[in-house]
Amino acid sequence: MSGMEVKDKYINLWTQIANEFKDYNEYLIFESMDSIYFIDYETYYFDYKTLTNLNQAFVDTIRNSGGNNIERLLIIAGANDEIELSLSSEYKIPIDQSNKLAISLHYYIPYDFVMEYYYDPYNWTNYEGFTYTFGPKLIWGNSMEYKNMFEDFELMKKFFVDKGIPVIISEVGVLTEEKKEMESIREYLYMLFSLSSDYDGIMCCLWDTSNKVFGNMNFYDRTNDIWYDEKLKNNFIQISKRKHVHPMEFFINTNFESNDIINYVYSLCIYTKNKKVLKIFINFELTGILFVDIGLHVYTDNKVGDVVEINYGKNNIKKQYDGTYIISIDVSKINCYDFIEATVIKGMNFITLHNLTLEYEESFLSIDYKSFKNAISNYIY
């Protein structure tokens, strides 16, 4: 049964709820739906029209019931409560004459650290015979992960908060019984909750199951009224008192972006998010192999999403004082739309990628990763 086929039942249900609780004070909040994924069976993509229709029916039903429901805060379901789906231009906030709506989102990013189980790893072998192991990440806290979380908050601010719609991140957490490093769990939650504390209009709610079994998020023993980890408890106390290390104090404007995290296909990748790239710099090391055989390729994508290779010659390769090499590529006349990726196609045993750096035409807001991580080290370890 599709979403629209249950609309009458949906309205009938919320009519009963609204009438029952219409005299309750402002501490009562209604949320339209939770983690709802509607499918458009013509395209097999997310069905935004159904979600919009039901969210609007929810608002109208509650407001028309009278009493305190006229001014009550209402939480509107995001598209499957996912940030990426909810940032689509097809996602619509309902019309509300009372102008008291917030959006509900969940934050389980990156999935391999937050949600994957320890017993999930699997292997994949490429066409050259190299085998890669995929599975849960047990640690978190490199520069790209900080950058991605910060950018997610910037996007939520731009698309919702700046338009008058507060964001309630109603579920955050990490699976705690899957051998994930406790220091990383603390660091992940410290960054997440300190960011939400600094961003006016965004708040986080910790998801907790409290049963100490695998596949769950266990932080607080409700039966005995104790936290399982004292440092984590103290971190939340300090954040609530605003005595924590504030990420916004470490925000910087820069024209450069770097990544030194090698992914599973032995590549370095930076998502440019349509910023204009002027130059690409790749630092790498060679061992017993000729330049002509290094097999290092650089890719981007064009306006229609096709992957294209960016060519460079030997004249672009310079040896550094430390014995490593730098490839410098001027791409000021090339339109790079979504990403820049440096990939080792062959000679993987003789090439060590160190970092990929992009120079942009305009400055952008970023976070001073090393300084902030050093500042919070006493809270984490």
C-alpha cells in the first residue's frame, strides 16, 4: 500500500491524537513521521510528493484541532531523516500559518564507523588481483572526517536554519559493542555535540538502548542511574555548561584543501562541491620505477557527470628536498564540477601517495583540524 493510499487513516489517527492532547502545554511536541522512505514506483527514486502531501496533512490536522495545538511546535519528518535526501530541491517544508516548525534528521555518518557491525567485513578483488577488505571502521577522527561533519552542519544551517527552520537531529550515536575504539566514540560525540552547541538552531539527541548487547548504542544504565563511561558523561556536562572547546573558535578562511586519507581503491579524493579549482598538487613517493610507468591518473567530472581524465606531463613533476615528488597541474581553464581524484592504476607496490591538495579561486570556511584536535585531547583520552 502506497503512502497516499493510507492518507485518510493517517489524518484520522492524528485527529484523534490532536484532540486528546490539545490542552497539554508547550512541553508536548508532535512529530509527523519517523524514518519514512516512500518510493516512486515509476522512477524508483524517493517519492517527495507523497512525503510533502502527508507532512502538510499533519500540520493542517494539528492546527485545525484548536487548543494549544494552534501554537504547538511541530516536527516535520525529513526524507528518510537523511541529510542528503532532505537537502534536495524536491523536499518541501509544509505551509504553517503559526510558523512553528522544525525538521527532524538523523546523523549516522560515516556509516562504516557509526553503524556497521564488527562481524560484517567482506573482501573484494579488483581486475589486477588486489584484494581489499571492507568492514566497520573501528576508529574515527581524521581530517576528512572532521571536515565532512563540519560541512554537514554548514549545509543544515544554509538549507534550513537560515530559512527559519530549526533542525532537531533526533538520533545520533555509535554502536558501542562492536570493538570500536572508545576514544574515537568520545571524539565523534564531542565534535558532534559541541558543533550543535555552537550552531544556533541545531540540536542533537543521543540515541541510547542501555542493554549492553552487540548491535546497540549503550551509553547510560537507566536501571542503576550511571553512565558506562565517566569521561563521556563529563564531556556532556561541560558542553551543557558551555565550558567545552568551541569548534567555531577554530574556523578559518582558506583557499586550500588537502586530503591524506587513502581510500579502498588506493585513491585520494576531494569533493569540490562546485568550487572553482585553480591548481591540483599531488605529493607522492617512488621506489624503483620509471616515471613513464608510475600509473598515477587524475580524474574529475564534467557538467553532465561524465568522469574525465586530467592530463599532465613529466614537466609537471618536481622532486622535493625530502625525496618525494609533487605533481602540479593548472586546471584554471578546466571546469571541475564535483570531485578531483588521484588514483594509482598500476605500479601500486612502487608508489606511495601522501596527499592531494587543491587551490580554489575563492576562500571558504573550514576548520583548523590540528589545532582543534589538540585542544580537545584532554577531554577525549
